[in-house]
Amino acid sequence: MEILRECSRREVLEFYLSREREKGTYASLEGIDINDPNVIDRHFASHGLKIGVIPGYKCWKYVKLFKKDLLECAIVNHVFPPERLLSVLSTKKEFQEWRPHRKTTWYEIIEQMEDPTTYPKKWALILRPALPSEDGAKWYIEDGSGRSICFLRRLLTLGKDGFVYAYIGIEPDQKSEWIHREMPMLFSCHS
């Protein structure tokens, strides 16, 4: 992993909302107190967006993740139940055959990518530290499981290394009711 810089909650929220606009969900941070993760959660919930971790971290790092870093990531558990860890999944037939269930702006481009150092910044992943229950992973991909599957598969197919851009949550906000309720152990990942 190469740390490029620290970044703000606002940057990550704006990035996430720009990704969601590509899918047809239009929400803005205008008039929203971005220093209150609970206000952001309620606003996101009213628009059908992901609540919890993305609003719940106040400090982030913007990084490049390489193949070895991606292999240490867990993804959402409904893609390849019960497996989540990309290093395990990458050896399975289902991983090689996986396709997104909806039309995307990224799938064909990643599948045909010849130079794995050209991954677009606009498709950055959003990660947090993994929990003990997440199959021994170091990181958990909050947003971008499909992109990470396809890019890792492409790296393995090409036999090359490359990188994706990612935002990694480094400090959860103590004010986040969702994190206290659903994932209080995230606070111990940062103490």
C-alpha cells in the first residue's frame, strides 16, 4: 500500500455521492452538518444510500492498493457465500466467472484493461479495517466489491501487478450511533 495523503470526511462523502449519481441516485450534502455522522446517516437513509461506515469515519487516507493488498481484503458476504476473503475467493471457479448483476460503467473497461496502472481514480474503493469475524482479512471493502473482484481477476489473468485507488477509514467518529450500535469493535481498531 502506498499512502498518498490524508483526506477529509467531506472528500469521501462527495466521492461516494458522485459514484452513486452514476447509478441514478441524486443526493447532495447541501445544508447537511457533515460533522455529525448521525445527521449524515439519516440523510443517506432517506435517499437509499449506505449508512454507517462511510458517514461514520471522520479521518481518511487516500491510498494506492496493490495486488497483495487486495488479496487481504474481504468483500460483502452475499457475493460468494460464505467466503469473503479475496485471497481465498481468487482460487475459486465462481470468482473467475463472476459478472455484475446490473449494467455498470466500469465492467467492460476493467475486463479489457491491458495496463493495470491505469485504473481510474473515479472508481476508487472505500475501505475500513476488517473485523475479526471477516475471515482474517486486513481490510473490508465498504464500496467497490465488484470493481475489486474484476480488477484483481484482471491482475491475476495478466500476471502483472497494478493498483487501485482507495479511501481507507482511519478514525471512526465517537459520535456515530450506528458504529456504536452495529460495530463498536471498530473503535478498538483505532485505539
